Amino acid sequence: MTRSQPRRRVNAAYSALNLRLVLALFGLVTMTVFAVLAFAADVAWLGVVCAIFAVVAVVDLVVIQRRRAARHREEPGARHSLFE
């Protein structure tokens, strides 16, 4: 392929739901660990902040899973990524 030839394009863009899923899981795990460590070190305000972020990650996980389920209902049998 030369520089003047266009690259092949994929018909549709890939969804970022799987990346969001991985990032939300990472956030949940890290914020839970940090909250436990903060409460163990008697830094309650930091523990509360980390716990709030962990709850936000759980809410994001629920939203992501609902969107993935809705996409699966709309296109049964279609594989959008490695995780589906």
C-alpha cells in the first residue's frame, strides 16, 4: 500500500463499553482498597471520599452492563468485542 491509497475502513466504529467496563472495575478495586487502608490509618475523610468513588464505579458498572444487554437484545448473535 502506498501513501496515496486510502486505508481500509471498518463499516462501524467499535464500542467503548468494554474499555469503560475495565476502567470501572479497576476504579472499583483500587478505591475499595484505598478506602480500607484509609480507614485503617484513621484518615476517615479520605476513606469516605474513596468509598464514594467506589460507589460511583459500581453505578457505572450497572449502566455499562445494561447498555451491553440492550445491545445484545438489539443484535442477537453479533459479537462486538472479545468480551461478548
